[in-house]
Amino acid sequence: MGMSEQRLDHVARIQQEWARERPDVDVTPQAVIGRLHRLAAHLTEELCVVYRRHGLSEGEFDVLAALRRAGEPYERAPGELAHFTMVTTGAMTKRVDRLERDGLVTRRRSTTDGRGRVVALTPAGRRLIDQAFTEHMRNERRLLDTLTAQEATQFETILTAWLGRIER
């Protein structure tokens, strides 16, 4: 392996191989997309360490966080929870089942819609999400601190613009 090949990161090596094998295809998008994909996988794993420390999956953390963000009385309809956490209602049911079994949430009939249901944080659920969220923010700060303040600001600006265009 030559000196320049040793300095290539994983994505650059893949690009180099594709450029050799398929010179007819523009592989430059991999420089951004491939690295973002790898970064997302690393970040997810680092974030999940905190969730697991609190006995939660990533999805369960999301449900508790969505309920906590709702403010008093810390409840939302299951459909709202599915929307806020971007999962199907079927996946939401499984998450809520486990959280209810662990005493972190309750389900009851809606007082405004007799057919509807409401999922609410229990006091134990609120204590857990408050602890987990505090640690989660410390963890995110630790991960973001690998960038300079200027890099983080630039990255936020670029990601906000790009995500806004894609989610439009």
C-alpha cells in the first residue's frame, strides 16, 4: 500500500475502488453521503450507550422524551407520539407496552375523545427521563466538542439548510 493510500479514510478508499471499477459513474457524492452515513452510525451507537445505561432503547427514550416535552400533565395521544418519534403506530404500541409494563407510562381513555387513548408519564417515568436526558445532553456536548465552535456553527447551518430542502 502506497503512502497516499494509507492516508485515505474508509470512504475515500471505497471511492477510489469505485472510480477504478466504474470510471463512468460520478462517485463524488460518496465523499459527503458516505461520511455522513458512517458518522450517523457512530453517533447513534454513542447515544445508545446512555439510553442503555438507563434501561431504555433509543425508541423508548424518544417516547419518554416526547411525553416530557409535552409539559404538564406529560401526556400525548398515541398518534401524536408516533408523529413526534417518526414511527408507525404499530411500533409505538410495542414501545408503550414495554414502558407501561415497567411502570414508566400509563394508558387511559381520553377525557376529550371517548374513543381515543392517552399515554402519560408516571412519576417514575418523569424521574427516569429527566435523569437520562441530562446525561444525554452531556453526552451530545462531549461528541460535539470534538469540533471547534466555528465548525459546529457552520455544520449546523449547512445541515439545517440541507434538511429543510429535503424535508420540504
